[in-house]
Amino acid sequence: MLAGLFAFRLAYGLASEFWFDDELQIYLLGLKWFTTGAWPYLGPDVVYTHTQIPGALQGLLVGLPFFVAPVPEAPTVFLNALTFASLSLLAWYVCRRFPGMPRWLVWTWVMTAPWTINYGTRVVNPSYVLVFSVPFFVAFFETFLGGNRLLGRRTSLLLMGLATTCIMQLHLSWVLLVPFALLALGSAAREARGSAAREARGHVAPLVASYGLGLFLGAVTLLPTFLQDAVRTPSTTANVTLNADNLGNLLLVLGRFFLFAGFDVYLWLGHSGVARGEVLVELPWMVPLVVFLSAVGCLQLVLFTAGFFRRDGSREWHRLAWVTLGTVLMTWVAFFFSVKEPSPHTFCILLPLAMFYSFHCYEWLFAKSRRWLIVFEAAVVCGFLTAGGLGLHNLRHHSLYLDRARVERAIAEGDHTQLGVRRADLWGYGY
């Protein structure tokens, strides 16, 4: 089953969007490093302010696979291996925390949910965020929620630090992780002080040191950017600006946060009504599936929102509910200072939290009636079929295979400009 899920995700990723500018520019970051040998001091572009995120990690993650196999598919295969490993951690963790959930259902849902298969299979920087955000939040759950631990406190804090400085080089949303780290450090410190005196002695400092070591390890590919002055580019702080237009977007943030763990069919099919219509006209057999999944998605939003008002549940549940509510409010406030509106891809770093919260809601619902479990199982199967249909559509209209020879030529001749021009070359600065 796992081999089949990996093959399905890989096939979906290879059939996904390749030629859109965001995807192409991330691909070019790695291809430029491979073909020129110039160290990628800077990473993804922030088009709203013509800036680039500091750090080499994005260029390395895309470019390294070319050294192993100089073929156009290499970065996509490597990305899918990374995200499959990360999502496997999440699925395994959910199965351990919710032993009553059918394992096949957990694994299939985690691997084929709209947001995990649309981001995590194709080469674009939010896909790489998923690689690190899953271990960050698993470590956070282990440190903050309590219960029967599967990871030690020091290991969890090291993972959180490592993931933070890695994501810092991939996406501006890394700032949303800082409050979680503070909560985890505070919780771990309280536990250390509350244990037996012999055990508590000197335990707080090593916890902070573990987190600091993780931060340093993740920053290894970031330090060269700050230790040299060959690359000059405007600071990404230009993206921090007062944006009063986002004050009225609380419900929008709430809905989009919960749909990270739901059937977000609306965005799944395309980014415009015309694009969605084209998919359904070409593949009319998907229409009943889309209608059913849209209805399930609405029910999921109701269930997840109602979860805030539950009075029963364990201590873990209540802590998670308050953290989730605080996260939604924090994200809403954060966009007061963002040049961008709260598009879901700008804070999809929070997907693992939404997913874990959703399983608590399912556990409660399925205990009320097993019929809801049957509905969810049917929805997951329908989602799998819908993803297959969308993959076929993308293969014909958006994939690498529309002009694979062009990418092959750029690799073979060592000239990334045959595939496309980096935005930095048009701006006159950056990488």
C-alpha cells in the first residue's frame, strides 16, 4: 500500500504544473546552480517586493538531484521522496495517537488529501516547507501536549530548531513557528523544574541548548549568505507593512486553515472558474465526485469549528483546542503586517496542526456513530479517484511533458537560460 501511495504521489507530481512562473523559477534556482556552479546565496523570490529569501537551501534541494541523475524529473523524484518520508512520520504519529482509526484510512488520507498532494509533489517552495513543518509540529505535540511521549524533550526541541531555520530559507511564514517554540520551551522547562530534584538539576539549560543546536544546524546553509557581501539585494523586511485590508479576514483565515485538513475541492480544481470548468468539461465523470466532496468539505468545516465548543475530552484535547484557536487568531493578526492577503499557500506551514486537530474531531465523531466513519471512508476513496482524474488533466495541459526536450537541452548543454530566465536577471540583482 505504501509503495502504491508513493507511486501515485510521484505520478501526480510529474503530471502537475511545471510551466507556471512560480514553479519554473524555483526549478531554475537549482538548475542554475547545477549548470553554472555559482553558490545559491539566495532562495525563492518574493514577487510583491522584488526581493529574495536569504539562504542556499532551496537551490540545493532542487539542484542536488541533478548531480545524481541529470534528467528533468530528478528534482521532482527527490522532492516526493522527502515529502513522503515527512508525511509518513505524520501518518505514523496519528496512528499511534489514535489507535482506533483504521490505518489504511489514515495513511491514504494523509497522502492524498488535497493540500498534501497538491503541495508536496511538485517543485515549488511551499512543497519543501511541508518537508520540515511536519517534524516541527510532531515535535511540538510531543513537547507541549503531554501524554505518552514517543520522542524525548531534547530531541523534540532540536527538531523544532532545525525545522525553523530550514523553513526560514524557503518561506516567509517561518515567523509563525516562533510562538510554538516558546510554548514548547516553556512547557519543557516547567516539567524539568517539577521533576525530582536529582532529575531537574541542570535540565533547563540543556533544553535551551538542544533548541539552539537545532537552529544552528538548520542555519548552516544560511550563514554563507550573511558572511559574504558579493550578493546585494533588498531586504525581505520590505514585505512587512501595515495592511488594514486584512482586518476583516478572520473567518477567511479560519476557513482556509481548516481546509488544510479538508476537501478543498474549490482550489483543488483550479484557480479560476474557467480553469475549473475546463477540468469538468474534459472529465465529466468527475462531476458527481466533486459535488460529493464539496458537501463533505462543508461538513468538515462545521465539525472542526464545533470542536472549539466541546466540553468533554482529555487534557490533551483542551490544550490542542486552545492552541488551535490561538493559532487562527495569531495568523489573522500576522496578516495585519503583511503585504499579501491571507492566501492559503502563504500559511500552509500550519497544515500539520490542522490535520492533527482534525483527527481529534474525527475520533469524537466516529465514537458517536460509525456511519460517519463510512462516509469519511467513501470520501477518501472518491478523493483518490478525483486526484487521479485531475492528474490526467494536468498531464495533458500543464506538465513537464508538454516540452520535456527543452528541459533536457538546458541540462545537456549546461545553460539554464534555455529553459527560462531568472527573475533576478530581470531585476538586475540577486541570484
